[in-house]
Amino acid sequence: MADKYVNVALPKGRLGEAAYDIFEKSGYACPEIHEPNRKLIFESVHNRVRYFWVKPSDVAIYVEKGAADIGIAGKDILLEYSPDVYELCDLHMGKCRMAVAAKRDFKDNPDTALRVATKFPNIAKHYYAEKSREIEIIKLNGSIELAPLLGLSDVIVDIVETGKTLLENNLVPCETVAPVSARLISNKVSYKFKNSEITQICKKISSICKDKSND
Ligand code: PRP
């Protein structure tokens, strides 16, 4: 019987392009993807694979609901939304961390609720619950660094990659909440019914990503 197609959700942007390169090196090339166009679905009949470009924060939804069999999602998204998917391997790319940051002169007052601005309310709630610290979440959708500068919050919980955004806005990282990197995830039903295809992809990708991390 011919191999089944595997549907792959890739995060649009730099991380997704780097992730596609790994698929290509693993033997799942789809040359059409390199053509300059705005198509969102690409298919290789030869390699029995179909790629979708999706918004990075939506990859886990496509995979959880089975619209894609597998996908590449940041650990930040997996921690925030706890999608019902299998996390198959760490690609050791897109590395950054989830951190707490504040103005240099910020002094925490344990008698009042800490005002936390973030795009990741579940991660922040979980982090401070573990410390039994009372907080007030201020949910924002971007430019989180502005919040403490304008007095909207005391601290932020956000992604820090190079640290440049914090530095240029006179904020300092105070605590690391979690390391973040790109993960290969799978839909649970697909993992059962396309097991040989998915485990094969996972094996090849893991070996390439392992090599990369040893460079
Ligand atoms: C992310 C994050 C920080 C910045 C960190 O923002 O929210 O603002 O990158 O990167 P750095 O440590 O290398 O400076 P993003 O580009 O996703 O924009 P947004 O959060 O404002 O939407």
C-alpha cells in the first residue's frame, strides 16, 4: 500500500523556514515551497508530504484538531495552551527563554498583588501560584515591555531571546520561568494511524537536530 500523506503545520516566519530546511534535509523536500508566492499549502506527491504555513501560535490548534498530523510549535505555546498533542522531539532551534523582567529600580512589595503584564497569562499564573505569590494579570497582545515603563504593570513575563528589547527599554531580566525551543508535535490519532510515517520523520529530524546541537 502506498505511504499515506503526512500533513505538516509549519509556523510562518524565520523559525518555520529553518524547520522546513530540517524536513528537506530529512528527505521530505517540496521544492515548490521556495517559489516566491503567497500560497499556504504545498504538496510533494513524491515524498507523500503536505506543508501548511500557519500563524506560529496556531500550529498547536491545527495539530490538536487533526487538520495537521504534525507541526512545529514553540515550547512557550505548548506551556501556555497545554494542547492535547504528543510532544515528539526538541529541535534545539528557536531557542530563547520565558522570563520575568522589571525596571532596574523595581522593589517588590509582598503586601500587594504583583501586577504582571504578559501575552502568556497561564504560564504567569502557574509560575506565581507555585511561589504562592498573589498577582493581577494584565493580558496584552504585544509590545509587553511598554507596560512597566508606563506604570501599567510592575513586571512582565515575556520571551527573551537576545535581551536587546529589554536592554533598549531599560528593563532587566529578574527570573527565568522556562527555557523555550521549537518542538515537533503530533496529533494523537494521527500518531496511531500514520505511526510508521510519523515515527520515521521524527527519527530523521531528531538525528539532524542532535547533530546541530553538537556543532
Ligand atoms: C518578542 C518578545 C520580546 C522580543 C524579545 O517580541 O515579546 O518583545 O521578541 O526578543 P529579544 O530578546 O531578542 O529582544 P515579538 O517580536 O514577538 O513582538 P511582540 O511581542 O511585540 O508582538
